[in-house]
Amino acid sequence: MSQFKRSVYERSIYKEPGPIRDSENPFEAMVERFDVAAKILQLDSGFYEYLVTPSRIHITAIPVMMDSGQMRVFQGFRVIHNEILGPSKGGIRYAEDVNLEEVKALAAWMTWKCAVVNVPFGGAKGGVVCNPREMSPGELERLTRRYTANLIDVFGPEKDIPAPDMNTNEQIMAWILDTYSMHAKRTETAVVTGKPILLGGSRGRREATGRGVMTVTLAAMERLGMRPSQCTVAIQGFGNVGSIAAQLLEEQGCRIVAISDVSSGYFNAEGIDVGAAVEYSAAHGNSLEGFPGAEPITNEELITADVDVLVPAAKEDQITRHNAPDIKAKIIAEGANGPTTPRADDILNERGVLVIPDILANAGGVTVSYFEWVQDRQGYFWTTDRVNRRLDRMMRTAFDSVFDVASRHDVSLRIGAYVYAIEKVAGALRLRGIYA
Ligand code: GLU
């Protein structure tokens, strides 16, 4: 591990850059941005190595009795990237293609994300290789409980706190809470966030990521002198993040002209009725396929649509060097984690597109997760209004801080966000010192 890291460091700092390619490996994509920020901060090579390296990696076999009576074994991961600022925090994703490099990248992004919004958490991420669409609720419950039991010593309200991510939801968080509580022999609501309100979840958590995307998009429009009522928006992904961002941006007066999900994409120059799309998707098994209010478009057409704002809110590596030259949006607000490759970043920066990076744009989710954890530990629950006001304030402050750092160093908002986050985590490390 350390050999590899050192060689990445030396390659980037002391030698010629490697060949130009889009990132096949999301962890390397994270390291590429880290490298630039580390150079700006003149980070000592020991600090560099420590901050880039995941502190613990858990890989676990999860046997599950399927409904058929056949046992199947799934692979699960939990990567704790860093705990310098506090207990580690991050979601768990269920996906067929999830892999260790992806989870390592996502865990590191959680560390930087928490630092950017100033919540006292480190970063972690989990993943289970499975296809939840092909599994029954019973199978998903057994998988979730066994994953939790296997990692019982890792999780804990003061240690590592999971949350939902791709294909995991409130119900899955409820099963984690219950399994952990059965082992602890007491109910521990603060061990997970993003759980149902009835079990200690926070008001506003479900909407929080989309809401944060809205807040930073409005902040970026202000900086560029754009009025929401004169802006058109394309949104890729219509899950928890994309659909909420669409509704809230529409409420702010923006015209949502393009939406999509895994099944299909739609365009309407007059504006899509987002409420109707949400209802349609809910009534059709969470699919927009066949949505009548607009013309069908492809994924590439959505990415390169003639709009003012593009919100990639689906998955990694959607904006690449291949489509970045054709993007017309002036603002890109990354609702997803890692939707833009480093090569695409270079092209977008050169073309003057303002990219609000994932570790800032989608940090609303973990911010309200923090509120949820605080409420659970106090046993005192806030109104939706209080949650939303505090979220808006924290997202605004984070945006302004990142904008200032980026302007000061004359770099993109992405690099500004990394500089801002790494400086904070490195500062905490310096104060704590190294235990030997
Ligand atoms: N999975 C979400 C993210 O990527 C939320 C994490 C959390 O709330 O802990 O930011």
C-alpha cells in the first residue's frame, strides 16, 4: 500500500504526469485532485501519505439464505478512510458493479465532504455487491442484517455511522439499527442516519441532498449574475437527489427542460411539469419510461443539452473528455459523487464552466445526517423548518468559503474545495499529533 501511494505522490509531484486518460479508477481520480491541492498546500509527504491512505478496509463474506432455499454468498465492503475530525460517516451502496476502488474513493470523498461543510465527522463508505432489484424484501433484510452483524465491531454512534446511498433506503437503515441494537442489548438510534422518522430519523433528511444542490446552485447563479427565473436546467438521475433538486429548483422559478433516469430521458423546451414526472415515476415502479409530458432524449443529449445549469445526479464518470467539449451549461452542480472525470474537469475549466464539485454540492445529505445524529443523542427533535434553515446556512457558508479559497489560489471550485478540506483535516492532524 505505502509503496503504491509513495509512487503516486512522487509521480505527481516530482515527475512528468502520466498519459492522458479518463479515470477508470475513481480512487485515482480522487488522488489526482488531492495531488493538486497538496501541491498548493505544500503538504509534507508524510502528511500526504497519511491523508490519502484509507485507515481501515473491511472485506466480508455475507452468506444469505435465498427464498429458493439456496444459500448465496455476497461480498461486502466498509472502508474507513479517516477519523481525524470525528467518528467516520458515510453511506452504504448496494450495486452489482460496486468494487473496492470505488468504495475507497467514496470513503475519501466523505472525509473531504464533511470537512467542507464543517461537520465533525471523518469519512467512510460501504458497499455490497448485489442486484437489489432482483432480490425480495426478505432476502434484502437477511443480507442487511448479516452485513451489519459481520461489521458489528466497526459500527457505533461514536465510531462509524452508516447512511443510505445508491439503492439503500430508510428501511435498510431500520434493519441496521435493529440488528446493531439487538447486539448492544439497547436501542441505539444514533448508529445510523437516514432512518425513518418514527425510529429517530430527522425531518428533512430525505430531501436534504437535493435541497443542498438547490442552495449551492442558487449561490452560483448569484455569483454569475444569473436569475433563476431566466435559467433552464437539465437533471440526470431522478432518484432521491435528482427529483428533489428538480422540484426545488422549479419552485425557485427555474425551468426544468430535461430529466432522465436509468430507463429513459425527456426534454421539453417549455418546461417539464416536475410534479407530474414525480407522480408518473412513483406510479410506474420508480421509472420515467413512457413519461408523456416531453420528447424522449438520449443520455448524451441530456448532458449536452442547451441549458444554463446541468445537474448530474446519477453516478460516477458521466461527464468525460468525450462529452465535456459539447456541454453548453454555464453551471454544473454535482448531485452525484464523482460524475466528472479529471480530464473533463480540465476541459470544463478551460471553457469557463463553473463546476460546483460533489464534495460541496451534494454535502446536504451528510449535513442533515449530522443533525439527525445530534437529535438522536439529545433525544430532542427539530422542526422541518429548523432543519432546512440550518442546512441552507451551512451550505451557503461552505459555498462562500470554497469560492473564496478558489479565488485566492486562482483554481477551480473543485480544487478550492479540496484545499479547504485538506487544510482543515491536516490542521487537526497537526494539533493531535501522531500517537506512537
Ligand atoms: N451517501 C450520502 C453521501 O454520499 C450520505 C452520507 C451520510 O449521510 O452519511 O453523501
